[in-house]
Amino acid sequence: MDITQFPSWQRLTNLAEDMHGRHLRDLFADDPQRAARFSLELPEFLFDFSKNLLDDEIFVNLLQLARDAGLESWRDRLFSGQPINRTEGRPVLHPALRGELPGDVKVDSVSVEALVANELGRLKEFVNLLHNGDLIGCTGKSITDVVNLGVGGSHLGPEMVIEALRAYRRDEVRIHFVSNVDGAQLADVLTQLNPDTTLFVVSSKTFTTTETMTNARSALAWFGSLAPRADLLQRHFVAVTASPEKACAFGIEPQRVFRFWDWVGGRFSLWSAIGLPIAMAIGFDGFRALLDGAASMDRHFRQAPLEQNAPVVMALVSLWYCTFMGYPAHAILPYEQALHMLPAYLQQAEMESNGKSTTRAGEEADYRTGPLIWGMLGINGQHAFYQYLHQSPEVVPADFIGSVAPGHGLPGHHEILLANMFAQSQALMNGVSRGEVEKQLAARGLGRDEIRQLAPYKVHSGNRPSNTILLRKLDPHSLGALIALYEHKIFAQGVILQIYSFDQWGVELGKGLAAALQPQLESGDCHNQDASTAGLINYYGRVKAG
Ligand code: F6P
């Protein structure tokens, strides 16, 4: 049944209209227990969702909407390996990578658990070789530098996690990332490296992505005549892919091809062999702790009742704003330097999953689906775009993310950081009324005219909602739980809004056009192009020719 036809949807539509006339300040004033009632404490973090434009009636109806949408049965279908990625005809089994399936799920008659265990064993062995100095390049020297060549899901997860876990890095090896086909990035990384001691990890689910394959070919060429091509490929390249036959055809040794499977979506793949650079950076035990943290969130998502289920509540809050209240964007604001890549990572995770407008029934959705995700380190954002968050006419709900324990030993810093995080969500919630502004200006001795002129600019309407996720400590386990929290939130939101979250047809169109355009940039022939594109090709050709 079309989700918009349920009574819960209709009630929420009406409740959203009412909520536009209410203020968060009043919701708190009316209910001294609000913060406690609208917070969830998990082993890894406190999730405070009290600063949201919700009341009991809205919350109850949102939960009803989730039930109407069959969320619980979709959740069971995910964990039991049913082909819920229907447009690609695949199950969605990234939880299997952290060992958290309730039963022995088989895909094509093969036990998923056994596949995962086998591949993890191979990764562990390889990572140990590296850390023991037993990975030797063509000239007899140990590998000291690893370059991950991959883009999107084959890049963002590993780099985001390694950055987040800087404090856990081992020093036997340095990890570099090249995702861009703009040769400037690869060229820059290569200047820091010695071919004798460098290993490339070609990470690509499909092993066809132009950016990655171009970088892989250039990386191979960089070795020059150091050794015969076959030896270079054998000692200086490994592959991580769901298309092992293509990696072997490229020339990479079968023993050095680490695999994952088409039932792992690219943007959900950091838990698979795609996480090889993570295990290299923080050690296999650290990688295991990351998987265990995600597994604990998997259990919570599977077992907690909907009203106490953090990913479900996050999904409901998010769709409440995007779909019912008319706030199409959502900001991710980490207050932890180490999480600086989290907004970029979540942009792919959420927007490639839920940035869609065709329903599961193949109809055009006549409601907003997933939000536009954006953000950056909160403390830096305060000095950049927070003006917009506080006083623009647009309301942008936000997630504030920080940890109780600092990731460093410098005294005094962490309290300033957290005080800012708490203050910002408070300021967004409460704002400052005209009356309060006038009082403050009068107390500073301003005259009546001056107050009248200045006051409107200093008014903050407030009523701008946010979640706060306060980790006990940022470590591999809690990071795993945090990432899995968002993964399940994305899934739950997609299910309720009746879209398929695990395909990404929208990225294909541009890829195909780029492939067709590339030779035209060389030849200058643009007869079949629209006038704008033809103009760009002509300008390119003119300037290039001098
Ligand atoms: O272009 C988007 C995308 O298809 C992502 O879904 C994926 O993570 C990325 O490209 C990289 O793809 P691959 O791992 O196959 O190189």
C-alpha cells in the first residue's frame, strides 16, 4: 500500500502544520522530563533527540508510520539475506561482514559466514606480513608505504576511518589515498614515495571505474624499468574487488586479490576487504574492534523496540523534517578533529542511498525522500556557515557529534570544544527574542532609537532542531557503532519512504556521457552535442591549441 495512504501519514501531515506554530523552548518548558524521555543511552554513546520539534503525539504517529511501512519485517528480510535490493536483484548483507546475521545465510548455496571468515583470515595474514616487514618489493626492500587507489565507497570509508582513528595508528606503514582522476593528486602522492617500498591497493568493486583504473595504470607506469611488468604487478599491487577475474586479467596475482561480493554495496563496504587499508593502519585487532562495534549496533537495531531503537528514531526524526516539515537539508557537525571526513562519508552513504524519487512501486514519489546532507567540522563551521544556520529563513536540522574523552593530552582544549558544541545546539534551539535583545542593549546603555535600529538584526528566532550524539570515547569499537547507526538509519528511512536504498542508477548517466565525450575532447568533433557542451569543447580546443 502507498505509504501516503496510511492514516498515520495523514495525521503527521496535519501535525506538521501545527508544529510550525510551536517553539522548542515551550516544549521544554512544558515537560521537565523531556530531555530524559527523548534520549537513549547505548553502551557507546548518549543519543539526545530532545531538541527536536516533536511531541508525544508526533512520536507515536511516526512510530506507527514505521510499523505501517513494515519496517520490522523489512529489517528481518535484510538480516536473513533476502534480495531486498530488487533493482539489482541482490541481497544486502553488509552486517554479515561483522558477523551479525541471526542464522547461517546462504547466497547461491554458499554460506556467507564461511566466505567472510575465509577472507578475513586472508586479510589478517597479509596485514601481519606487512607489519612484520615481510612484504618485500622487487628490489628486496620491505614495503613501507601503501597507496589506496579507489573512489566513492572504495575510498571514503577507509580514509574516513583511518583519519578518525589517528590515535590508533601503527607506525610500520604510511597509508595514502588517491581517488581523483585529476592527475594532480596521484602526482602529488608519488613525489612522497619511493617505488622500491611502495604497494598499491587497487580498490574497486567493479574493477572498471575509469578514475581508479586510470590511476592504476599510471601507478604501474611510474615504476618505469624497476622490474619486469609481471614482477611489479606481483610485488607492488594488490586488488580488492567483487570482480576478481578482472583484477587477475589486469595482471594482479590471484593470491593478492582480496574479494568481497555483490551483496555488499560500495558505500557499505568498509567492513569488507575494502577495509584492508584500515587493518594496515591500525592493525587487524583494531579492525576487528571496529567490526565488533558495528555488530553491537546491528544487534541493537535488530532487537530494540522501535521507540528505543536509535537508528529507527534517527530515521523518523530525519523523515519528519525532510518529508513532513519541509526542511530538505541536514547538517552533520562533528566536534572532533578526527571525524573531519565524516560529513563527506555520510554524504555518499545517505545521498547515494536515498536521493531518489521513484518508489518501490515504480511510481514518482510525491513527497520528499532523503535529505541533502552537508557539513564540516562544527567548530570550523561556526566561523563559516553557522550564520546561515542561526538566522537564515531556512531551517536546517543538524547532528552534533562529539566525545567525552579527548583524543589528545593537551589540557583545557576539550572543555572549550564541548562547551561550543553544547552552546550551539542550545542557541539554535532557544534563539534570542526581540524582548531579550532589547533588554541586553538597554543594559549596555544604548538609547531607545539605537535599540530600535539594531534590535531586529540581533534577533535569533531559534526553534532550530538538532540531535546530539555524545560518544564516551572515539575508539575503533564506538566508531564502528556510530557508522552502523547511520547505515541502519539510512535503511530505515528508505524503507518507510518506500524507496530502494541500495541501488544507485543516478550515477550511471554521467559516467556513460563522459566516456562518449572523452574522444571528442581530443578530436574537437562535437557535431552531436548540445550548443552549450559544443561551446565548452570548442573553447577547450581553442585554448589548448594556443
Ligand atoms: O559512482 C558511484 C559508485 O558507483 C559508487 O557507488 C561506488 O562506491 C563507486 O562508484 C566506486 O565504484 P567501484 O568500487 O566499482 O570502483
